[in-house]
Amino acid sequence: MNDTEKGILPENIDVSFLPTEEDYVYMNLEKEKYLTPKANKIIFRIIGMAGILSGTAGLVLRNGNIIETICFLLLIAVSLFVISFYDVIRPFLVFKSSSAFFRYNEKDIISKNLSINDKTITVNDELHRISIPKEYIYEVYKSKRTLFIFLDKEEFIYIPLRVLNS
């Protein structure tokens, strides 16, 4: 199995789970990774590489002026930030904010009951009882730790894979 898969919704699932902080954090990390267009990452890397090359060329060809040297070093530093944004900086920020959000709202986290049969997906918790016909599913995505059932491009139901494997 790849670390990510698009595909078919498993059938005859009946699970109950209380989302943990780890479930919530990794769900957010994987969702952000999946929903970020690859073109964004490529553009950031190209811009960053251009900045590093320009800064390096500027350092090599400079006249010895300290202000020029500082500007070219700043250009290289900003370019490194741009290159690492989607791979390091953004995941770190999502991780920290998701973890803080979960801890702050931990008392409000409720257990979920989810059933999938041949016709519907049923979600039961203290606040909702929803039955969704399978034809309303936009997409199914399975990552390393989470099964996402997208109802449109941004609304989804998630199931931690630890629940399905137990």
C-alpha cells in the first residue's frame, strides 16, 4: 500500500471512537497536505531556488559593500524560508495549532459512531444523527493514519485507521 491512496470506500464498517489528540493533529496535517495543490509547492520551490541563486550570484559578484552583502544574505535566508514553507514551516504551524486547539477543547470532544453499509454512511454522536447516501460522496482518500470521506472539496468525515485496524 502507498502512504496515500485515492479509492474505494470500505463497506460494512461499524466503529465507535473517541478522537485523541494524536488523531486530531495527524488528521489536520494529512488534510492540509492533501488539499494543498502541488502547483503551490512547485512554485514556492522555484521562487526559493531563484532567490538562492540570485543571492549567491550577488555575493560572488558584489563590490565588497557591507550593505550589499547583508541584502544578499537576507535574500538567501528568505529564499530558504520560502523553499521550506510547505515541507517544514506549515506542517509545524498546523501541528502546534491543532494540538493547542485540541487541548483547549478537550472537554468538548465527543465520541463518534460511524457505520458504512452498501447504501449509506451513518454518523451518530451526541449532537448529530446523519445518514448520507453513498452517491453523495465526492471522494475517498486514505493516508498513513486516516481515512477521509469527502462530501465536497472541504467537508469530510474522518476515521482514524487505528480504529479500523483494531
